[in-house]
Amino acid sequence: MRVAIDAQTLLRQNAGVTYYTKGLVEEVLKQDRRNHYDLLLWRLFPKPPVFMFGKEQNFFYRYQRFFPYRFFYKLHKWGINIPLEVFFPPSARASAGEGRYDLYFFPDFVIYPHRFGRSVVVVHDLSFEKTPQFVFKENVKFLKKFVPLSVRQADRVIAISENTKEDLREVYGIPEEKVTVINPGVDLKVFRPQGREEATQIKNKYGITRPFILYLGTIDSRKNVAALVRAYANLRDRTRYQLVLAGKVGWTYEHQIDREVQEVVKNLKLEEDVIFTGYTPDEDRPKLLSACEVFVFPSFFEGFGMPVVEAQACGAPVVASNTTSLPEAAGAAAVLVDPRNEGELGEAIRNVLGSPKLQEDLRRRGFENSRRFRWEDSAVKLMRVFYSLG
């Protein structure tokens, strides 16, 4: 088959959808020698970024310039529904065979209008339906309009967790047999326990002077970071530890961060105890995760919860929410708490910090749990979906 992949998301930085798409597609391109793949990119982007799949390329895939979905969204708003084949450049027409791909793979919630070929779409979560207060208003409007259309029009839907699959059934009535669950994988070559030298290096870089509790992820209201700060403030032996909040500010805090998390820090007089790292480069993530005493992820809603698995792979004891897909990701290898109960959150952190035996048990079980999520296995599942539609 000739398969076209919407590769727009690969041009973003540090986004969960990008991480999923890159890991999955990269492994499919390594394994699959039955199909030919074209990666559709925004036509104005000058050249395919080398970070996508390394330097090795082969004749089983190539890049094609194209338009982003928002272009088609605008056409829809104007009442114009033009199939994407109309906009194919000559190279794509030649590669597809008169512009007719056998299959389209859309890894970012929505599908392009298309005239020929079958389609597979990935839905990462339904937070815009279940908890719209945590999602940018324009994105809520866009996704509520196009995701229902996409999942009904697609020949097969990929959900990244069983929780998302159940949400698709509950919210849109999508039959179970139409949805295949393909979890993200963790790169165990990257996310692995680091040595003392790396721990010292990362502490020096971010000014960490004590053993520390770590949150790593976007700082926005969905992640429940303010509750973590308050739970930390109530720890009896708090002064022994620093709280490191590693990640960039999300959309909900662009104008609220000073009034919310930083105001909580100020009111509780924690300026010397809480460190905001800002954006953390990819190479710093495993170092921080390996060096922390406990990793805490108190999010209200997740499509999967990859930071939990990455922390486990690095040997960090984990405290996480018991909501949505997080129990599925964490397995039996984390202390799970109600994210709305700050007392329960604080007690869980205190119990982990106070028990070397519990820490070691969580490390051991977490390390084993992280081995369940391999890109190689996820790619095989996706290829089976493709073959079933060929």
C-alpha cells in the first residue's frame, strides 16, 4: 500500500502528540517493508527537519510538502469542503499514483477531507469534552467540531489508552470494535537511571541544594500544581527538601501564573524552597527524574500520563493521581491519590519520603512496569491496523 502520514505535528516542540507521533512513526518506518510511506508537511516549511528520524533514510518513505489542517478548518468555516488531493504537489501525485493514496494516517485528532483511500485517526484524549475548563477555548471549539466528524468518518480509530477508548464509546458512541488501543512507548535508551555525576550536574544547573521532590510537565491548571505546592508546605520535615517544578507555563497560566502558583509560593513563604526551572531541554529530563527523591504527578486529566512511565524508567518512586488513564499507565507501581484531596496527596508524599523500603519497592516495580511500554510493540499493533485495511 501507499500510505500518507500527516506529519505536521512533528514540527512542534516538546508536545505529547509530537512525542507519540515521532516514536510510533519512526518505529513503523524501521520495521515495515511492505508499505511505502509519504510524510505530508506544511508546504512553507523549507526542508524536512533532520531531528525527525535521524540521518538514515530509505526509499520506503519520503517527505511531501502540504498544508496544515487549520487551512482546511478555515475552508470549512466558509462552507468550502475541498479534498486534500486537489492540493497535492506534482511529487505527491507521482508518488501516490495520480494522487490516490491507499491509506491516510492522521495522528493528531482530526482527518483531512479526502476523496480516495481509507483513513486511520489517533485520538489522544477527550479533555475538551470531559474537562473543557482546562483547554484553550479556541481548541475546544475546533476539536468539538472536527473530532466527532473524524472518528465517525475514519475506518479505524486509535486511542492511546483504554480510558480514551471508553470515553470515545461514552461520548460519541463509537463501537468498541472500531477502536484499537496503542499505548505510547518509552525510549529506554534515554530514560534510564543516571549516575551521581549527572545528578550533581543537574542540581548545579538549576540551583538545587537539597534532596528534592519533583514535578515535571507543563505548569497549568489541569496539572494541579498549586495543590502540590500546598501539600509540600504542610510536610512536617519540609525544610529537608526542595520542591522543583520543571516545565514551561501552559496556556491557562500565561496571565495567571503570578496569581496562582507563584502567589501560593509567596503567601506560604516558600521562595527559598520552591524552584521553577522553566522549559527543560529533553536531555535534562532523565537527569532530573533520576536525581529526585520522589516524582509527583497530581494531574486532573491525562490521555495517558507518559511522565509517570518515564519517571519509573529512571528509577524514581512515583506518587500520581488515581484519575483517568493514570492508573493504567502507572500499573501497580505507584502510590495513587485523589488529586482533589490535598491532605491525601501530602500524606502519600510523606509516606514515600519516610520509608526507604517503600521507595525501593516503588523503584523496583516501576522499573518493571516501564518495560511494558515499547515502541516496537506499538508499531507492530499499528502495522496490523494498516494491513487489515489494505
